Amino acid sequence: MERPLDEGTARAAVKAAFEAVNADDVRVNIEASETGFLRYAVNEVTTSGQVTDATTTVTCAVGPKHATVAIHGVRPTDVAAAARRALELARVAPDDPEYVPSPGAATMKPVTAAWSDMPVGPDDRAALVADAIAVAKKEGLLGYGFVRDFRVTEVAATRRGFFGIHHGTGCDSTTTARTSSGDGSGWGCAGAVAFKDVDLAGAARIACDKAQRSRKPQPLDPGVYPVVLEPAAVGGLLSMSMLEARTADEGRSPFSKPGGGSRVGEKLFGSLTLKSDPWSLVVPSAPFDNEGMPRPPVTWVEAGLLRKLRNSRYWAKKMKRAADARYDTSLPTGPKSESLEALIAGLERGLVVTRLWYIRTVEPQTATVTGLTRDGVFLVENGKIVHPVNNFRFNQSIIGMFADAEAYSAPVRVTDEGGDPLAAPAVRCKAFRMSSRSDAV
């Protein structure tokens, strides 16, 4: 299948920007994409569309002054004009005390696993959704959901010699099943690099099962409970974690050491291992970031030990360290992988949580966040689900949760609140603070 942008066209746009201006530094970023989507509600398709776009962003610097101009398209004459305008703005911009010149040339192998040649059109999305709606109708439930597939080409280039181009595809979908009486709700998600590997009907069956089983939840008081968090719930928490060296060194993060410095080298995360790897088969990504920094595989946490915090290019220069790229995704794992059923069987008395919603930071220095449970919370006794319970608002330290984690499933592809893909396992942990009841279903 044709890429949204070929390398020859990308290089022509980059060359036009570089030749148009006599700036101290120039960086060009291009994102060309084709995105299709389909939304359905109450067992009917409500919205369908497809968007094709290309955005070129040119950043010019004059000493410590810099400015950025973005345009739609990649036509060389337009890119050159954007570069000239960026240079004009840079000359009158205030000095940036944290400006660092762009990176130079680097070698990266392509992430071939990020691309599927399978073409996708409106009929393909409709067929996928039709299967999910059929599942909901068969169960006498109301189905709601969203499917989005994409093809994207990302380009980052600097006048100092860096040029990176990455092609990726993906399809990510969510589905919700509700009872007509409004007393039960379930949720599921499905995603993959290739459209053919997305099992939305399977996700709909999971959502329908949860909706049926979550009818008439029994009241349960807030408190600290052992829990099994399903992958979507864990993914929501992981998306809030910030492994930044600067905030740790400045005393503003849970990784700050009293008296100065960071807690790198301390065992903080139980048995968690957390890596970032663009070549991951679960969530592959570009092998470079938008600043033109290569993304080699990196281990942040190993068997609970904090191995590394990310140093931005500015902070690395200030602290005389090696700079790190910004990564889009991470891959969390435990010492071994168990099934979700095995994780639940290990609970003497506790809760199973489908997913979390509206997660927000409460206390950055302890990585404490708050949010709400949604779409199915179930009480477990003696390793078996006995009945649904009300939803909760929670207040929980992410680090404390992983420190208390007892067991993990294998990581799978899930979606965050914004619909973007990430990898997460299910986790069983000894203590999770449900701070108050929620009337949400």
C-alpha cells in the first residue's frame, strides 16, 4: 500500500527549507497522514469520515532566539516561504536561555513492524462495526463505540545532518455496551498495527458480558482493597507517569532524593520492568523523536529498580550528561505473565476494575492521582467474582501501586483516554485506595 509521503517528496521539502534561509539552525518536521473513522451509538452508525492531511513545521534559530511556523502541505515553494517567515520571527523573538542546537546525523534501522500493506476503506470499517453491533443486539444491549485507523509518515530533519523518516499504520477501537435500563455498563478495546488483526467483535463480547454482570451493583464502602486492574486501567495510570531527570534533580518529583539528587538506583517499583522500544511488536513507533533524537531501546525500571530518568537535551547539557529522546510508548512487564483469570483467582477478597477515567494528578511528589472507575467493578471472594459493586473515586500513588503489585499478565495493546495506543498488562496489587463512592455506571 502506498505511503502517505514518499522519501523523495519529503527530502525535496526539507531541502527547500534549508536553502531558503541563512539561519544558525533549521529543523523541519512533517507529518502526512490518512485517517479513517467510524462512530456508532445505540446500535447505529452515527458518523463516518476520512481525513487526509500533511503538516510541515519549520523551526529557525538565530543564536538563542527561535521561532516556528507550521503550514498544511509539503510543496517546496510553500515550505521555503514558511522557513523565511520563521526566520523573520526568530530575529525578533526573546532569547531562550534553554535553547540547544539541533542534533546532528545519526543512523537508525527502520521499524518495519509498524507498517501493514492492507488497504482500509469505509466498507471495511462498516463491516467491523456491524459485527460489534450484532453482538450487542444479540445480548439485548445498546452498543456504542469508535473505530479509527491511520496511515502516517513522520519526518524529522535538521540542518546539522539528521534525517529520519518513519511509516506507520494502526487501527484502534473502543466499544461500550449498556443495558436499556441504564443499570449496567461494560467496555472493551481492540487494536493492532494491521486492520485485519483488530477483533472488535471480541471486544464487544467482553463489553456485553461486563454489562450483563454489572446490573444492579451492590453498595460497598470506600476503603483500601486488594485489586486486579485490567490492562486498560493500568494503561491509564502509566500514561500519567513522568520519568524526567530535571524534575527529580530540582526536587519536584517522587524520584527526588531528600537533600538533592535523584533516586536512580533505588528499588521503588516492586517487581516491575519498564522499557521503551520503538521496535516493540505491541506498540511500535518511530525510531526518532520530533527533535531529531534517535530512540534506542532503553530500560527505565528493571525488576523494580529505577535504572534511568530521561534527560532532555537542555538538562543533559546543563548537567553534563547524555541526552535522551522523548519516547511515545513504554512496555511494562512483570517477572512472569499470568492470565487474567489467574490474577483474579489469587484474590482472597478484593475488587476487579475494568478501567479508570478522568485521571488527574493530585500530588506530583508522590505520583498520586485521582479518577473514577467505570464500566464494571466486581467484588471477588475466595478467588471468584461474586457480584458487581458501585463505582468509586480513587486516590492512589502510582509508585505505591507498583510497589504493592503481586502479579502481572502479559502486556497488550490498549487505548488511553484520547484514543491513542499504549501497552499495559493486568496487575494484581495488595492495596488500592478507593476514597469515595461514585454514582457513575
